[in-house]
Amino acid sequence: MADPGPRSLLYEGIMLPALVHSRESLRYAQLGFQVRDSDVFSVTYPKSGTTWMQELLTLIHSNGDPQLARSVPSWERVPWLEQTTAAGFLENRPCPRLISSHLPCGLFPTSFHGSNAKVIYTVRNPKDICVSLYYYSKMASFLEFQEDFGEFVELFSAGKVLFGSWFQHVKGWLGLRDRLNFLLLTYEEMHQDLRGSVERICQFLGKPLDARALDGVVENASFQAMKQNKMCNFSLAPRFLLDQTQSSFLRKGITGDWKNQLTTAQSENFDRIYREQMQGLDLSFPWDQP
Ligand code: A3P
């Protein structure tokens, strides 16, 4: 692994933003944090739809009522497991705790294994993640940024970006996909059929909603509604940390944006690495279809 750079922390071979992570917070997440059976984790590789899932979980638990989603920041509603803010804060949350994490499976709390806590793992086309991460790194002063997009694609392909390799993250978590307490969702299916995806989440959580509540969830978790909601569009973050004049946090919210960004050569090279890395995985994703 190359030098992680001044804004990053290298932990167990994974590069993380040093602003909000420390060795102590990561050790706490892995070894100190006590998982409860009622916990619900939303796990994602960065830029896969984390904020979207935070909004969906909040709205589902509020029966479609947007009051909480519009009055409390997303990072307090569905707080981070591995960040320096977690210790003390998570213990005092009422059940069921809704918790976000970008951790790879191998760094997840040891007390999760053997518990009945639920994990929703959201995956997204890695080429779209690469584009989204590029623009996010451009606006976020606390992240390393490689301005040359071609070089950025190479760093991403090699896993030399925050939270390490997309391939390792996805393959690690998919190892749990046969467990009853694990739900795999794709950004693409949420995009294509948000209502159907919400119904799947509700069924998984054992929290059925009536048609009106479902309408409330779907309306308030649309890209347009979230873009207007200052509790999730990160307009509360100071400009010296997130400069939204460079790019928006809720940027485009579409599938296939990579086609506007990657050259044919960059795309073909990525596809080759993708095939090598994902071979033997008995699963196909929406983006695998030509
Ligand atoms: P883009 O940069 O491609 O627009 P994360 O929350 O994991 O950081 O992911 C951010 C990405 O999810 C951004 O992608 C953002 O626009 C997209 N996103 C967030 N909410 C969304 C929604 N309601 N519908 C579609 N995309 C959404």
C-alpha cells in the first residue's frame, strides 16, 4: 500500500479519513462495541447510497412521517459505528438502534457474529461509485484528491482510496449473504423501483407499512426531496470541510453516469480487473447485463 497521505489513517491496511476516525474508534467498533439483537446496520462501501439508506430507515421507522428526517441530521438519526463520535453515543440510543457503517466485514464488531442483529448491505455499480467518489473527493477537504481522473480510476481499481478495495469490501460482505439477518440491495434496484425496495426492507425488518406510510417513505426519500432536505444534503457542513460549490453532495443521483466520464479504454481496463476480481462469484448484478 502506498503512503496513505496526510489526511488519512491506515488501519489494518485500510485507508480512512483521519478527521473522523482514530485507532481507538476503530478498535472500539471492532472489539468494544456490544451489538444488540435489535440493532439494524446499514453497511455500504462509500458512495453506494449510504445517505439514501439512512433516509429510508428513518422514514420506515417513522411510518413515513418526515418530521424526524427534516429536523435531525442524518448522522444523528443513523449514526456511524466507526467514527470518533460513536463511543458513548451509540450505547445510549434507544432500541432498535439504526447504525451506519462503511467497515469491511473483517473489521466489523466481533459481537455481531452470533447475534441476530440485521445488516442491510447496499451495493452499487463500481464505475458509478468511482465517478461519485472522484467528485466527492474534490469537494471534501479532509480526503486525498487526485485531480487527474485517469489516475483516480487507477487508484480506485487498485483499492488505494478510502475504505480500501471495492472488490474486497463486496466479496467480504457477500460471504454472509445466506444468513437470515442479511439483506442485499443494489442502488440500481432502488433507483428502478424504490417502492418495491422499501417493501423488501420492511419485510426484512418485520415492519410492514400500510399504503399511506409507504407513500410517505417513497416521496420523502426521492432524490429531489432529499436534495431539499438540509438534514441530509450536507448543507449544514461548513464550506471549509465540504465545498459544495465544487460539486453537490447529492450530485446527480442516476445510474450509468460512468458512461459520461470514463473513456472506452478506462472502462475496458476496469472491466478486465472486475472480471478477474469477481470470477467465481455465483451472483450477477444489474450492471453485469450488457
Ligand atoms: P452521485 O454522486 O452519483 O450523484 P453516499 O451516501 O454513499 O455517499 O452516496 C452518495 C451517492 O448517492 C450520490 O451519487 C448521491 O447523489 C446518491 N443519492 C443519495 N440519495 C439519493 C436518492 N434519493 N436517489 C438517488 N441517488 C441518491
